[in-house]
Amino acid sequence: MARLELIDVSKHYRQGAATVKALDGVSLAFEPGEFASVVGRSGSGKTTLLDIAGLLLRPTSGHVVIGGEDVGRLSDSRRAELRGRRIGFVFQEYNLLPSLDLLENVMLPLRYTRTAGDGRRRALDLLQQVGLGDRQSHRPGELSGGQQQRGAIARALVNQPDVILLDEPTGAVDSDTARELMAVLEALNHESGVTVILVTHDTERAATSERQIRLRDGQVLADETQVPTVLSAAI
């Protein structure tokens, strides 16, 4: 597992005559196996931080370093390869393809990267871990919102990434389902050692992490370790 660092990262946009500072000199380091949450109001820079950490967006200035490698110097194709191999994404919308069954959806990232071992076996194991071992042949339309999000989490992990980035993954489900999803993430973090970075506006979800980073106006307002709320996954 690789260490992820953001070093003096800024992202500025022009909006008419004004400059919008989505991120402004943010420096953070995430250790292998860490479970961290990033919280803040809308417009605080949470999603921009996630997009830059996930190599979807280049910063205006500063450096992103993964496993000691400064990715700002890489070509777009090399960044895409690194992103596919080392980073998994989960979003508020599940983004499962309706024409594929759940197992096919989970295996989809394997088409675009070269990974060692039996990808199908790994996908089946992940579905079992997230409590969907008996739903592998179901299409997304036959699954609940919580089940679809569990499938999206399994899909994000199928390439055995170093880091999984989650952008409001519980925003489209009810409170009980959200707690179940967070318990699944907690268990996967402990079992696989993958680094989890969760962006959320929900303080209850953030309380499950070992570290809470608060953003305001594109800057780090606080970066604190905490005793996480322990959840028991009923899967």
C-alpha cells in the first residue's frame, strides 16, 4: 500500500474578473491503511480535493505524490494507468450499468487494467464480503439502493487499489442503510488495509473514521485524530 501526499495544493478558477480558490495551499498526507473523513459545507473544496487526490483533476499549483512518485510530471495516459491501478472511486450515484449483472459490473474495471491473479474469483470474494454473494446474477434494477452502493464499493476494490475515495457515498440512502454501508467500509478497511478517504457533510458518518479533516473556503480548518465510532456490519 502506498502513501498519498498533497503538498501545498491549490486549485483556482477564473469566474469573470474574480478568481475562485476551490483549494488554497492544502497539505495533507494519508498513511497506508488509514481511514480518514473530509468534512465541510458545500463549496468548502471537498470534492475538488478528492478529484485532485484521485488524479481526475490537475492542481493549479502544488504536488500530488503517490508512493513517492510525483504524479504531476506524468503524461495523461500514465496518470490514467496509475489511477486505474492504485485508486478506487465510489460516488453518491451508484453508476452501475443496467445492462450488466452485478458480477459483470464489479468486474468492469478489470477490462482496463492489467491485474495479477483471477479477477473473477476476486470479484466473487468481494461480493461475498459486502453481503451480496447471493446477488451476483441480479441486474442493478433488481437491487435496493444500499445493495447497489455495496456493489459499487466492491467494484472500486476489484483492482486491489492502495486508496479508495468516496464522495458522499451514503447521500442517496436512508439512515439505517447508511450505517450499514459505513460498517462495510470499516470492515473492508481493517481486513484489506486499503486507505479510505471519505468526503461527507454528515458528522455521524465522519465519526466512524480515525481522522477528521475539516475544510473551509478551500483551506484546512482542522485535522484531528479521533476515537472512531465502531459499527457492527449486519451483512
